Amino acid sequence: MVIFEFPSMDAIHAFWGSPEYVPVKKIREGAATLDVWAVAGA
């Protein structure tokens, strides 16, 4: 289990859709099972 903390939901979306993250997504595909949950804080 891995937990990341982001300052906002917008920051999560910006990270997930960023061009810099594309190569990491390609490495991860087929190497792991991924279940992503985003939960807004208080």
C-alpha cells in the first residue's frame, strides 16, 4: 500500500494528467495492479 498526500483534488488531477507522468504510467502498466482512491480532506 502506498499513500500520497496532495494539497487539493485539482493537484491530483494535474499530476495524473501531466506529461511528465506519462513515462511512469508506461513503466507501471503490466507491472502492477493499481487501485486508485482519491479522498478529499477536511
